[in-house]
Amino acid sequence: MSEQIRATAEVTKQVYLARRSDHYWRVTIDHPPLNIFGPDTIPQLNEIITALETDKHVKVVVFDSAVQGFFLTHYDFLARLEDTTRLPPGPTGLQPLPDMLVRLSRAPVVSIASIRGRAGVVPGGGPMARLPRLMGRGRALEVLLGADDIPGDLAELYGYVNRSLPDSDLDAFVESLATRIASFDKQAISETKRFADVASLPPDFEIAPEWDVCLASIARPAAQERIRMLMERGFHRPGDVEDRLGYYVGQLGR
Amino acid sequence: MSEQIRATAEVTKQVYLARRSDHYWRVTIDHPPLNIFGPDTIPQLNEIITALETDKHVKVVVFDSAVQGFFLTHYDFLARLEDTTRLPPGPTGLQPLPDMLVRLSRAPVVSIASIRGRAGVVPGGGPMARLPRLMGRGRALEVLLGADDIPGDLAELYGYVNRSLPDSDLDAFVESLATRIASFDKQAISETKRFADVASLPPDFEIAPEWDVCLASIARPAAQERIRMLMERGFHRPGDVEDRLGYYVGQLGR
Amino acid sequence: MSEQIRATAEVTKQVYLARRSDHYWRVTIDHPPLNIFGPDTIPQLNEIITALETDKHVKVVVFDSAVQGFFLTHYDFLARLEDTTRLPPGPTGLQPLPDMLVRLSRAPVVSIASIRGRAGVVPGGGPMARLPRLMGRGRALEVLLGADDIPGDLAELYGYVNRSLPDSDLDAFVESLATRIASFDKQAISETKRFADVASLPPDFEIAPEWDVCLASIARPAAQERIRMLMERGFHRPGDVEDRLGYYVGQLGR
């Protein structure tokens, strides 16, 4: 896509907000075929996160996916890097992607990820600061540096997710938890979450440098060559590379 | 119960200390029918915690319950709030309830909770500061904000308890662990615990504001209305509301 | 062994380094019959850790044992305490044993412990600072103060190890993970690990005093008497005491 076409093209809507009630919102990622997110996704998500921060009534938000097999996969490596880097920093002073993730963590609502299908880590968005606090040092290093797919049951064992459920139970579980939380007092929710944040959120100054290092890392020839090899094999297109990305990432350097 | 009767009534003994040996103590909560604790319980527990802090010989203490089905359930919502708030702060400068819990954490003895039956969180006593450090942010938020009953096996998965055991194995396991620890050197126990405290206890300044926010929260009309609704349905009396409090709490706001 | 003989004796090689490739090293502890480590082991391990810190190519190192039934068991209580205490501090300013362990944690390579057989904690090396961060306060206190053997499956539940695998699967799993990591970019590995370190490593000032307290503890008459009793029963010799050390440690003070 040439720059001119891109600049004037209508940006596809990729993220949909549905208000199940004043108290309970759903955010659905619907960017087929792979739910890849990129510079176009950021303002759309940002608008929703701003609404979650400021709405007087919302208590709980569920993130899910409308795309079979993919929750929210990796960043868009076909987008020009400048489209990401030229975005101005967000209210926290962090770059837009980590800014949004940090603000969602602190928003006065409970967020639940109903993960069905592949989900990617968000390098630069804080996983190095977050995962060791979530699952302990050893397992975090395995997840970050093994860079392999983590099946649901292992994710549950590691504390990466709260629970791994049979596919047929997931929707009912999430619905029950979300409607339950939506029945509680918003002030009690926001105060409780704020206290838990103090005890568990990494400070922003730990997250900030991850972004710069991540961008610098992607720009290095070694990474560019790996991305090129992955592209040749089918990266960014429906198929086996996207379905078993962990496996293919492990083949590139051999 | 009128104020005058209450002021002159003999306070029921609710907490019993048994010295199995110089080194191994048992604290049994016996306040039937529900092991509700309140302002009357605090001085009784405080006396025991002071003894645990100062006794030269005790190495391990097991807390258990003499009441079928309940370990230590929620706070006494029938007691006048002033009976709690007028208690002077403890040695840490915290209010008596969080003060006791913090002091037990730091006491130079190992404490083991042998939980058989329902156990309530202690809002204001530090769960927002403690749980994210114990089980990670995501699960702590689910426990705190889902506010639902947590079965033993889920508690074990989440690291909320060390182990979930079949009822028939619990006593033997606890007895074996307690007598084992009681056979070790008290100085080694207290020094080891003190180092672990540095690495794991939240600072008191994180716990202090939880208390004020908790009290303010209870005093709000929204909470008072919920407590009133729960009382109508059987709260504070043996029966289904106390047996399945998580369920009933989830019904109030619908 | 007299001091003179010891001073002039050739020190047995106990730790072997094999370079499977430029990127993937193996460190094998081979000090039969029990893989006890002591003052003689420290310089040998230190040399390897220095190589891991400075080598330009190594990305992953696996530690394993050549001794059936023992990975790396306890410290050498037959060695004279002075042989340990007179060793000068390492580059971190910590004593050599905690110094090495801290430096391995920070080294720009991934280290994997392939534990087959008994492994001992390293008092003075930082377990009080590390374990509560790894598995939460309650379980860390049980491990440290219960001082009992922890079977593999319990270690996995507690997050003490990443995974517990059937013996027949261990080698293939470790080999696969190590060769996978060895295929990645060294700079990405070292940068990622450094960020995770910030989020998860205890500060050195928490580890330093553990060493002094540990040494003072060993020197106390109570500990010396226990060590003497253990020695009488077979400590430091192949047999039931070493095979079930947790059990025997629990018998001494009864």
C-alpha cells in the first residue's frame, strides 16, 4: 500500500465496544484474519481506555475476540515503524502502547481478558516488568526467553492466566464473573483496585525503557533478517506459521 | 442488647490458648455458632499475640477452630462501629485489628492456620497489600473483587493457602509440620523468619490506609443497605446465607 | 586430613564445563559420592561463572549432575570453617558463595538447572530473599522453616521449580529448551534478562546479612551438636541419612 493511499484510506475499525449495561462493557477485537494489531489499532483502543477511565458507571470490561483462533496476536510488522514511533506519548508520558496498557491497569474498572485463541506478549508494553511479579522469576524468564507457545493449562500452572477452562465453559464463567462484579459498588471496586495496584503494579520507570530497547531491537539487522525469513514462510498470513508461531520462531536461528 | 447491658456484661471467651508444649501452642477459636469476630475478640487475640511475641520458648502456633463449618468468618456487623473505632491503636501505630495481624506476621514464631470450614478475608487488615504479593496481581484482583467463595483446591492453585488436603489428612499434616518445627532451634526460626519478612511483608504504610477506607466504605449508605438486605436474608445467623455467603453477596446488587 | 596435607594436596576437580557449541554450555557437577560442595568447589564454580559473564558467544548454560541421586546437595561440614571464611569477597562485595550466585543471576546468559536427584538450599546464599519472591510468603516460610524434602511435584505446585517432569522426559525437555534459546540473538537475551532482573532480583543488601547470620548460626553450640548427631548417624556418607536428610533433620531435636 503506497503512502498516499494509506494516508487517505479510511482506517478499518478493528475494536468494537458494546455496552451490555451501564456497568458491564465488552470490547471485541475484530480484525480478521489474524487480529494483528498495529499503529491503526492504538487510537481505537485508546479511545476505549479513555472511556473506561472517565465513565461514571462502568465497573467491569471484558476483552474478547471475534476472530476464530486468535485473541490478539503480535504487532504489525508490515506497518512502517515510523507510523508507530511518530505517535505522541500518552498521558503517562509513556509511548502510546505501554501508556494504554498502564492506564488500563490503573483504570477504576475490572478488566477481564476472555482469551480464546492465540495471544501474543507485547514486548515494549511491559512484560519484563510484569511477568516476574506475576509468576516468579524462573517461570517469567522461561516465558520471555523461551519465547514459545504456552498452552492454557501451563499458563494456569504458571499463574500467567487466572484459570484455564474447557472451551465450552469459558463464556459462562466469564459472564458469571463479569455480571457478579457489575453488581457491586463502583467506589468499592475502584478503591480496592487502587490498593492492589500499589502492591503489584511495576513503576512506570521500569516500563519506559522496555519500549526504547524493543524498538532498537527490532531495527537491528539480526531481527530484520529473522522477520524477513518469517515473512517468507508465511508470517502475517493465515496458515501454519501464524498457527504455530512458537515453533517457527524456534527454527530461524538453527 | 442495650448499651448498659453490654457495658456490664461479662465478655464471652472466644479464643482459647492451649500449650501443647513449651514450644508448640494451639489457639482455638470457639465462638459458636459462626466464629464471627468483632470488637470483643480483638483484646483476646491481642493477649495471645503479645504472648507469642514475648514468650522465650514458643516456636510454632497453630490456629484452628472448634466450630463445625467455620474457621474464622467475617467481622461482627451487629456490633456498634464505635466499639471498634474507639479502640486505641496498637504498638505499630495501626488500628488494633491490622496491628495484631501485622504483629503476628512479624512475631518470632511460625504460625500455621489449620483452616477447616469457612474463612473470611479481613478487609482493612491488609488483604489488598498482601494478596497480590502472595498470588500475583490477576488472581488477587479476582479474589478481592470477585468476592466469592474460594474452594480449597482453587485456593491451593492460586497459592492462597500452602496446601489443600482431604479433611481426613489435615490434622495429621498440621501436627507433623508443627511438631517438626517445634523441634528446631528458636533462634534459627526467628532469624530466618525475619529475613523472609524483609522480602515479603508489605510495609505498614500500605496497610494503614486500608483500614480507614474500609471503615468509610462500611459507613456509606450503599454498604449499609446491602448489609441490611443480607441481615433480612439470614446474615449473622446459622443457615444458608452464612454457609454460602459468596453466593448471597452476589445477589444483592442485581 | 591434616592441614599440611590439605594445603599441598591437589584439589579434586568437581565441576566440569563442556561447550556443546559456542552458544550452549553444560556445567556438570561430578563430585561423588554425594555432590557435596565446599570451599574447594567455590573457585571452580567461580571460574565458570566468570566465563559465563565475559564470553561473547554463550547464550545458555545447563547445570546438571553426573552423580546418581544427587544434584548438588549441602555444604561441606567436614571442611574447616576458616577455609570458607578466609576466602576474600567477590566482585559484588559479597562473600564468594553468595557473590557467585548473585553474579550467575545477573549474567547475560540463561541458566537452566536440570535437577535430577537431591538439591539443597544454600543458606547464606540468599534463599530467604529469593524464595518469598518466587513462591509467595506462606510457602517460602514452609520451605525454609519446615526444612523438609520437597518432592518434585510439590516443588512445581509451589513454583520452586518451573516444571516437574518424569525422569524419562527431563533430558529431552532441557535439551529442547536449551537449543531453542541458543538459536536466539544474544543481545536480545541479555537485555530481556536484565529487565527481568530489575523486576525480580532481591537487592544485594538483603542477601549480604544472610551470610553472616548463617555462619554465626552454624557456629552456635546448638547447631554444632546437631551436626555432630547427624554425623554419628551417617551424614556426609552415602546411605539413608543423605538419602532422606529431611527426615533425619526432623528427628534431632525430639
